[in-house]
Amino acid sequence: MASRSIVKYLARRFLFLLVTYIVATTIVFILPRAIPGNPLAQILSNLSRVAQAKPELIRAAERTLMEEFGLGKPWYVQYFEFVSKAFRGNLGTSITFYPRKVVDLVVPVIPWTLMLLLPATIVAWILGNSLGALAAYRRNTWVDKLVLNTSLVVSQIPYYWLGMLFIFFFGVRLGILPTQGAYPQGMIPNWSWTFVLSVLKHYVLPFSSIVVSALGGWAIGMRLMVIYELGSDYAMFAEYLGMKDKRVFNYVFRNSLLPQITGLALQLGGILGGSLITEIVFNYPGTGYLLFRALTTLDYPLIQGIFVILIASIYLANFLVDFVYAVIDPRVRIGQEE
């Protein structure tokens, strides 16, 4: 009976996510085209510098490019071509990096983004929740005041501003850490210790800026949820029964983690979008930096390709969270049975 209710619940969630995915990709298709400007301007500008004496060549090139990218076709034809190609794994050709394929541009930068944001998000989540739970457990003590006040200050600092501060102190003033890129310019990526150590050295500042700026919010949220749970009926009843504080706290902590797990899953789902400003500040070669290049040059296929992957990863994360909730939270199953 329980397995049937879980399947029913997950089937509903899957259909809902499928519909919202179609709506979201449609919006992603429409929005870049609503921005004024010609996306082929950069290619034609570069071509005009080469073939100034032969404008007919430029016009012929423009017609060829318009046909290749389908920009002269009605919007609904462009939309159905975009959807049919996307389902076949063809995200088109980049305008900015013409004639390279979008997939060939996005796939190589994904590992850099995952390597930066996945550990940073998880470390910030663990540290923030641990500190928040500790502050709630030691409420109204110096530990609580220290954690709360520090978290309030840290959570209000924009992460890009924190990144610039780190660059100034550790990169410029002290000169102990590199400030730009994922590895030194001119170095070819390989699996040697020299390259790995260089990557780790470049990794410290962007990683630290993301962790420090994120853990404050997690700590504040966890502190509030633990305090709320400590005042709930089951916690107070357990105390009246004489249950030890640590045991009550363990139950409270586990219940308080549920919404935090949801938040973590949503953040992990959006990781492929990159930390846009952080990657720009540190000139880090991730998907966020690539998206920034695509937006500034109106590269429709590249913008669409990045968002198609990003939205799919977010919805996949949502579906996994729904699955975990259906398994661990009986209220979800009971709701479906009713």
C-alpha cells in the first residue's frame, strides 16, 4: 500500500515537472529574442574588417548565417526546430565561438564549475547547519550570540564583494595566492602534481568566498528551525518524560534538517548554472562565466543550451528530493492515501 502511494505521488510530481520544464524552456527560447540587437553583428563585424572591399561577400555571408541559424524563419518554426534538435542532443552552433558546437563549449567547463561549487556548497551547508544547531542548543549563551551575530554580518556581505576583498588581501597585499583563472596562463592541463597543486592554489580564494558568504544563511535558518522544534509538543513531551537533552536534541535536529535538505538539493540542482559573479571576479572558466559571455553577445544557441542543461539539473534535483521525502516522511504517503 505504501509503495503504491509513493509511486502515485512520484508520478504526479514527474508530470508536473515535465510540464514546467516545457514552459521554462519555452521562456528561455523567447527571452533572448526579446532583447534588441542582431546576434550576428559580431561575426559580420569581424568579416567586414577582412573583406571591406567586397561588401557583396558580407551580404552573402549574412544570408548564409541567417539561414544556418534559422533567424529569418518565423518564430514558431525556430521554436519547433529548437525543441526537436534539443531532444536529439543537438543544442546548435555558437554564434560567439562560431563554428564551434554549443555542446563542445559547455561540456568542458562543467567539471570546473562542479569542482568549485559542489564542495563549496556542501561544506557551507555542513558548517552552517552545525553552527546553527549548536547556537540553538546553547541558546542565550555567548556561543549563541557569537554564532548569530557573526552569521548575520557574514550573510549580508555580497559574495562578489567578499571575493574582491580576498583578492586584495591575499592576492595583492600578501601575494600568497593567485587571483585569476583556474591555473596559470600558458600551462596545459594534465595530471602532473605541478598542475594539480597549481589548480588547488587557484582554487582557495573562490572556494573560500563562496563558503564564507553562504554559511551565515544556513546557520541562521538552522538556528530558527531548531528553536521552533524545541518548542513543539513532541519535544516538550519528551522532556516531561525525563528524556535526556542530547536525545531530544537529536530528534529535533533530524526534523529540522528536512527543509535544509530541500534547500541544499535546490542549490545543488542549480550548480551547473555556475556562480556567475564569482566566476567573473576570479576569471574562473566555469558555466557561469560562459553564460556571461553568451548574454553579452546575444548568443541565442549558447544561452539556450546552458539553460536547457541548467533547468534539467534543477528539476532532476527536485525530483530526487521528492523521492527522498516520499521515502522518509510518512506524511507524504498518508497524504496520497487520503
